[in-house]
Amino acid sequence: MGRLQRTLSNISEESGTDSGRVGIVAGSVDYPNQPALVGRAALRTGSDHVRAVVTEEIYEIVATHDPNLLASKYEGERFDQVAVERAVEVSEWADAMVIGPGFADAEPAAIRETIDRIDVPTVVDAIAIEPALEADLSNAVLTPNDDEEDTITESYDSLKVFTEETGAVITFTGGTDEIIAGGKRMENYTGTSALTVAGTGDTLAGITASLLGQGMEREDAAELAAWILGKSGELATAEFGPGVLATDVIDRIPDTIR
């Protein structure tokens, strides 16, 4: 962890420099708050600008959720072919992207095309993971849960083989977090059982994207993001106990970085 702690110190010390832009393609009518959680986590990790691209059905919710978060919209009730161009446009503005948190009924073909056309490092999460398996993942970090891990291993023998064959990086959280890149497996031991609360996956996606946008390599960003999430969860749990919320964890990210 020493190498990553030095990187963490550099992030803290260089907080006055350009810390990158993050674009988020996420959310749905059923899950309208996920883009804001991702965005807030990215901002707390140090990103200068964060823009969420969402369906017009939830635009007002996201745009008024946090005055520090930028928001754009696309027509319709779900992420489809119409939304691809808007997502790609934002990716040209961003230094890193997130796609998938809170998606519901998104068109698989639209997800695949978006990932294939995005040139910046991208965090792929939630429902976007399954269709992404047919896309170019050589510049991606995937953050699967148990069900999404099963989807990956149904197509590949293991997460190790998956990272070797696709070039993707995996962050798989659990009792002990696992970060897998190029077939190499690393472990992270920070965190508490309270991090099973809803929204911590969105938090991890936002932290990871922020670090990518600040110029970190994917493997380092994935490893450090898991450590930051776990340590922030420890700080929040110490204060709130079993009632800790994802927003409590997010608000402790600056304390962890300091």
C-alpha cells in the first residue's frame, strides 16, 4: 500500500492543480439518484468538474440534487440509440467516464456502441456490464457485484482469464476486495460490513473515475479507489454505526485523502 499512499499524498498536495473532468451516463426513472451519488463521490475525490448525462425524465431530479454537479439530458425514458451521440459528446469533454449505475431497460446495443466510441478511461458498472462484454474493454475498469461476476464467468473461465483476454481491469468488492488486472490479483482489506448499504457501488464508481480523470493508470486507480472507499466507510461507521449511509461514506472521502 505504500506506493498508493504516496500517490494519495500527491493528490492531496496537488489539489490546486487541474484535477480533471468526469462524465457520467447513468440513471433511470426507477433509479434517479444514482448519477448524483456517483457525481458527488467524484467531486469529493477531487475532480474539478463532473457532468451527469441522464434521460429527460429524471433530469430535474439530478440537476437539483447537488448544485456542484453539472447535468445534461437526452430525450426519452431510457438509454437508447438517440442517447449515444450525447454520451459520446460528453466523453470528448471528459477525462474519464462512468456508464451504467442505475440504468434500467437500457438498450444493450447502445451501451456497446457508446463504450466502443469512448476514447477516455471508462468505469463500467451495473447493468452496463453484460452488454459491455462484447465491446472493447481495453480502456475500462469494471465494478461487478456477485450477479454481474457470474455473468462474466459464464462467458470466461474466471475473472483472471477475462482480464487477460480483454485488457479490462476488475474491482470486485466483498469481505476482501479483489482487484484483477492482466491476470494479476491484488487484495484490499479496508472497509466494514456496513458497506453493503445501497449506493456504495455508485460511490466506488465515482471514486475510481475521479482518480482516472486525475491521470492515474487503471490498475492503480482501481486499487486506490477500493482502499479509499473502505477507509471512508470505516470513518463513517465509527460515527454512525450500523445506520451509515452511502452519503455519509462519500462525505468522509476528503478526510481519508487528507
